[in-house]
Amino acid sequence: MALRESWPGAFLGEAPARDMRLEAERVATGLVEGDRRELDRLFDTMDSNAPELVWSPDQAELSCDILGFLRRYWIERKRGDDLPLSSGIDAMDLVPALGYVMLMEPMDGGSDFLYRVYGSRIVDYSKTEMTGKRVWDVPSPLVAAYFMATYKAVCIRREPLYTFHRSRLAQFHAQWERLILPFANADGQIDRLLVGNVPRLQR
């Protein structure tokens, strides 16, 4: 399985003694407060390089054109200080990024997220199809805890988060660049996360 190869040690936690939901909460709290010690500890458990994180990245901090496009898409739809409306998300407007986009919906009060869309190019690289599934359905609970922590932190801070992670995929090095963008309903509640997730493979 590609996921098992690209996250060394992640499956040592398939039957963890600790509650991964509490783990995700601890990591999310740290990210919200600008403290990454819990995140680094989680990745140390997975024997994997910890990701780089940037809150509200500017255009110059995004080397990937696809993520730069998604950032502009989000900025252009902001309503002053208010988040863009989720009702305005239109696949036709996202054509340059299609295949690299995930559309997430908070579920159960934000304790999980549903993958409404999981881009075809992400599937090609990860060999994992998550459309219609939830974050806690990700095969490794340690990886799921990382994903959950970033999504929860974005919902609390109500601002974009960029992450960059290097991992190992068989004979290749995989680099994953991700931009998480929050969208709200008419009441101001975040009800969608638009996520650009761009993989790059290097020998």
C-alpha cells in the first residue's frame, strides 16, 4: 500500500494505546497557539519528517502554481473580513486545480470531516480513494490524527494553512504541498474546507 510506504512507522499505531482523537485535539490546540511540539512528537512516532507550516501564506510563499491559484480564488471571494461563502464554490471556477482538490465537510460537530471530493491526481499518487469517506477512515490512525489536527486548527483560527511534507514512497521521495482554505455558510459557520493537495515525486 502506497500510504504504508510513504509514512514510515505510521502503521505501528494501528492498535494504539492512546486515543487518537485526543491526540488530534492536542496537536490542533498546539497549532492554533503556534506551538508545534505535539505535532513534532506525532511525526517522531511515525519516524517521518515533520511538515513545514505557514498560517495565511502570501503568494511568494507558495512555490506551486496550483496552490497559488487556489489562494487567489479564496482571496477574491472574501467578503471584507468575512470568509468566502461555501455556496459560491463552483467546480467550473476551479478547472486549473481540478484533480488536486479535496472538498471537506465538517461532520459531528467538527469531530470528523467528510471527503466530498477527493481529486483524481491525488488518488493516482496516494493509491487511496477517499471520496465519500471520512478522515478517521484513513488507514493509519496516526496519519488521520495529523490530518484532523490541521483541519480542526483551520476551523478554529478561520484562516488558511499551508503545509509542506517530505516522505518516502518506494524508490521515490514524495513531496506533498497542501493549502487548506476555510469557507462559511450564510451564518458564518465554517461548513466547507477547500484543500489543494499537490504531490511531487523525485528519485
